Amino acid sequence: MKFALSTLSTAVITVMLMGMSVATSVSANVDDVEPQNDVPAVTVTQIVDADNPLQTGHTAAVQTNTIAPADNKSVINNTATTIHNQSIELKGIEQKSNLTTLIDPITHKAVDNSYPLEVSSFLSLEQAQNILLQVSPKLAANEAAIAASQFQTDALKTIDNPLVFARVSASAYHVEEDIDLSSLKNGIVNEINNGVDDVIPAPPTTDLPNFGELVGERLPNSYDFNRSGSTTGAGIGVVWPIYTAGRTTALTGASDARTQEAVADSLLDKNELYNTLIERYFKAQLAIIAAYLREDAYDTLQQTDHMAQRLFEEGFISRVDRLEAQSALADAKSESVNANNDARLAMIALQRLLRTDYRIKPTTPLFVSSRPLPDVSYFQDLALSNHPGLQKVAAKRAQAQQLHALSDTGYKPTVMLYGYGQLEKDPSWVAGISATWKLWGGLDKTASLASSNAQIRQADLSEIEVSDNLLLLVEKNWHDVNNAQSRYQALQSNVDLAAEVLRLRQLGLQEGVNTTVDVVQAQTQSLKARTEQAQAANSYVQALAALMQSCGTPLAFNAYLNAADIQLPTLYSE
């Protein structure tokens, strides 16, 4: 029992529109290979609901979508859309399926949002490839990054939609203050007295009351102000940017281009993982073959040692010959133990990659095809059409173009409609339209445009450099495959010769014509020839995998595997 990793990502993005700036497998018979339109499909694993009736026990069903990589842009867009849709589906799975927290068998760390997965200890290469897609933490992390970037793009798409907001307020207040009125009182008294004098300038015949004093007596020297209460209010407003001079489109385009770059990085990592799997899978097969050959040599030398003992007892060979046979047997036993340990280590390396807590036994044999490869130009065309490195450069260029478009809007206006109304018995409201221009300050438009133009030029030159390196890499890998193929075929005569010499030396030892040294030497040569041929087969397989990876079509390796006419023996079979 092991687990598969799933990606469950959410993104919450708050963006301010005003003043915002962004810096920023050949699938055909090998004899008749079709043009590049027949490039093997890229396989994307989609996790299906664990409650689906297609599943049994705790094993999650896996649905495979096929994407034909017609060109760089379609591959990236289709892959990004697929992963984005998968992320949305996974949210539903989290709610209704048995996603749970499991323990990684290698690191023993808890991993959330995973589901149980049954993995057999006997695996073909194709089965191992399918499992790798589901259990690789790196691929799961890449899918999470793609989903996050896609959600960011989706969030930016609504940035220029009307923004409707509501405001509700409720408040309570208490005010208490002792207000000094003496200055105000004196001023009023003086004003009254002065006014009376102006009205009655002559001395009265009778005494008149002091009007200022009378008024002053009624006015306090201070006033204790104490008030409490509460207020409520509500309103609805709207802000609608109706013209942004292309800023929204540029921001969304730049975010989408970053998503395409994340997809290209994910494809690069996936291709590298496929190549690592092939390397470890067939190195394990080679180590198993080497251990088998060492064990076979040890068994043969045991027979030789037994015969040498009989001949020594009968006086046909000397003590030196007898000791040489014993020494050769001891060496063979030591080499057999070492080879078995090497095979165990190689199988553990494969086990670690597939993240199981038990040994993986490979069932797909080493192979060699005697048929010639298509011309190198065919593979070079594949590389120029499908390699994720070029897709990443294209995504970088798209980002630079969007930043250029954003910089070009530096002095263009932003037009907005706005309105706000209070929800009261006699409501107040305001509505209008506003336009804003940047007159001076902020980022320098000329420098920003120059920077984006330099980034576009950098992307164009990088595309040339990457293309040149890819063509050279494909050429090297193509020659490596041909060299390994011819090396394997040339070693067949050595294997046949060494086997015949060993047979004659063993017969000669029985007849007394040859010594045990002759038999040991013949056995050594036979072991060397068979081991070298197996190593040549592994070199062929590794070179072919490297060629397919450099073409950007790693799964095309499977088509050559299935079409191979030479297969080496394998210890394990399903």
C-alpha cells in the first residue's frame, strides 16, 4: 500500500487598479516513422473520484487524457487548462471522497490530501511511468504552482468589472463638558449697556434700571453640557472603470504568460523524471543480469573446482593447478556477492523513486533494435516543435510583450463611473464620472519601454541559443544511440567465440589436454563478453531515452521498446 499525491490549491487575490504597475514519442513502427504530426501524445493523469464504481477496494481509478502536441502554444494552453480543470475537480473530491492524510513511506512525513494506491512489486516500465506521475512530490508541487497561477489569472479577469459595495454604520456617543460662559456674559452686558446709552443720550429725569445687569443676572457663568445618543446609517455605492487604456488586458496577459511558463517548467521536470525512471529501471535490470552472470560463473567454477579435485586426487594435475582452481572459485564467490549487493542497491534506487516501502522488481527487459534510426533531421524537427525549453522561452517573450503594453499606457487616462446613495427616508446620493491622467512622477515611461524592449530582445536571442543547443544535443544523442547499437552487434561475435572457447576448454580439462587455468581464463573471457554486451544494451537504452527527452517526446521511448527485435533475458516476469 502506498499513496498518490493530489493538488488542492486555492488563491485569493486583491488587486488595486489605479496606479498599479507590474514589473514583472514517436508513435509508429520504427521502419516507417511518420512526420512530426505523429508525435506521441503527452499523457496527463487525472484523479477520478474514489467512489467511482470503476474502482475496487482502496485503489483510486486513474483516467488518462491525451494531448497531441501540435505546437508550442497549444501544448502549453491545453496542459494548463487540463491541470486547472483537475484542480477544480479535486475540490469536489476533497468534499465527497476518501482523501486523507497518509504517511510517506520514505521520509515518514504526513502528506495531506492523498489517496491510497495499490502498487505491485512487479512492474513493467509503462506501469512504473504511470505510477511515477501519481506519486512524485515534484510533479504534484508543479501542478499546485500551475493551479495557483491560473487562479491568479482568473482573478485578474474581473478587475475592470463594476465594483458594488455596501456601507452600514452604527454608532453611540456621550459628550460631557463644562463650558465657561463668563466672557460671553460680559460681552453681552456691555453691548446692552452701550445700546441703552445710544438710545437715551440725555440724563433721565428718573432713574432707569440697569438693563445690562438685569440680563446678566439671567445668564450663568458656566454651562454643564451632557448629551448621549446613537446614530445609524446605510448606503450603497458603485465604482466602474469603463476605460483603463489596456492596463487590465496587459495585466491579465502577463499573468497568463506566467502560467504558460509554469507549465513549461512542469513539462521539463516531467521529462527529466521520465528519463531518471528509465535510467534507474534499466540500471536495475543490468545489475540483475550482472548478478545472474556472476552467479552462473560461480556455479561453473564450482564444477571446475570439483573436477580439479578429482584430477588432483588421481594425479593428473599438480598441486599448483589445484590451488589455482580454488583461488579462482574464491574470487568468483566474492564477485557474486558484490554483484548481488549492487543489484540490491539499484533496486532500492528504483524503489525510492516510486516511493514504495518494498523492493520493485522490473519486468521489462533490456532491449536493442537492429533497425536503423530515422535521419537525425527528423528528431531535430521534433525538438524544435516540442521541447519545453523553447516553450518556456516563448512564455518569457509573451510576458515581456505584455509588460511592454502595460508600460505604453503610462500617460493614458483612466475613466471611471461612480455613485453612492444613502438608504434613508430622505436619501442623499451622488453620481458622476471621473478621468485621471498621470502628469509627472512615478515610473519613467521611456525607461519602462526600453526595459521591456530589451526583455523581448533577450527572449528572441535566447530562442536562437536554445535552438542551437537543442540541435547539437539531438545530434549527439542520435550518434550515441547508433554507436551503442553497433557496439552491441559487434560484441555478439565475442560472446559466441567466448562461449565456444569455454566449452572446448572444459572438454579439454576432462581429457587432460587443458589445465584449470585454461578453463578459468575461458570462463573469465565468457563472463566479460556477456557483461560487456549487456552494458552495451543498457547504453543503447539510456542513449535512446536521452534522445527522446532532447526531442521533448519522452514517451516515444515506449514505441521503440515495443518495436525492438532483440530483448535480453529478465529474471522477473509478471
